[in-house]
Amino acid sequence: TIQATDMLMKHPDVAMILATGGSAMVRAAYSSGTPAIGVGPGNGPAYIEKTADVALAVKRIMDSKTFDNGTICASEQSVMCDCDMEPAVRVEMEKQGAYFLNDEQIAKLGKFILRANGTMNPQIVGKSAQVIADLAEIEIPEGTPKIADEFPIDASIGQSNHSYPYSNEKLAPILGFYTAENYVEICELAQKILHYEGAGHTFSMHTKDPKIVDYFAARIPASRIMVNTPSALGGI
């Protein structure tokens, strides 16, 4: 209950609160008298780096994003990979059940993801990909567990909520899909996404190179950086 959570946050044995969630809960944490870090909504990108086992990385992302239909705030909100990795990642995602929308479908679903005031449409939260597709009046293959949206980087970052909804947190089995030339550009893009929404929350990556982990850990504005694990489950 809210009351029990309030008592827990004020308990003398609690040394630190990491408040990931709605603004009311973050305010409660800050006013509890206990040291708190409030990071609000999640919007975590997931980077599949070139040394990763692509099939395993995609499986982890699929397991995570379809768990409870994406309602966990630490779940992946977008998939990122180097440009030369895109064909392999796309093929593997489709093999494991993801469906990439076409331009017309992207536009149609985009108008449904957010409400007129720029906040997430509650009708999509925790719903299956098929239910969301039906509500947005788009057709996807029967049994599709997840929808992936492909769009150019420049169109998706740095604009208002109303002009590009896929840049936001989506608590549903909907993913953005980004590519960049190399890990340096991917890191810069991930920073842009998180500063747009989700700074301080979560970032995940799949790699076998510890130097790449160190590079991102020193630069990504997230309190939790998940490595080689489903982000929703690792975050919990």
C-alpha cells in the first residue's frame, strides 16, 4: 500500500532510496527524510554490440520486453546496433517473432501511442502487440509477440513528444530500432535518448568486450547499466 511504502521509506534501517516511477512516488521519496535518487520514467535503449551472440541477445530482449507485456519501467524501449550489424539483427528479431512496421503503420501507431497532451496513452499499457495493433487499426501477423519500429535517427531525437512519440517510454511490447556507424556514435545516440527522457534510469548492452562496457559505463547517464541480461528482469 501507499502507507506501507511511506513507512518503509522513512524507516531508520533504510539508507538510500532509488525511486524509479511516477512523479508522485519520486516526490514522496524526496520528502521522506531518507537520502533518495529520483529518476522518474524509464526509456532504456538496448545496444547489441558486434561481439555479442546476436541470437542470445535478441532472445534476452524478447524475453524482457514481452514479460508482462512490457509494463516494467526497466524494460527495453529501443534496440540499437552498428549499421553493419543491422541485417543480422533484423533477421534474428523477425525470426524470434518481432514485426517491423512499414512507414504507413509507423505513422498510424505513432498517433496512438501518446495522448494529445504528450503523455503515454494508457490504452497501450500492458496490452499485447495484437491488441495494440487492433486499437491502432494496423495489421500485423497473428501471434506477433512484439512490434519493432524503424525510423531515421534525426527524425526521432530532439523533437517534441507530439512530433515523434517513439522517442518516449512505451510500457508495452513496442520497440524503437536505431542504427549508427560505430559504438562511439551509438553511445552518443543513447545519451541523446536518455536526456530526452529517462536520464538516470536504465541502459542495457550485450557484448563480450569488457572495454566496451567500461566505455559506456563512463558515459551513459543511467543509475543501472545491465550487461548481457534481459533488462526488465535484471533491473528488478
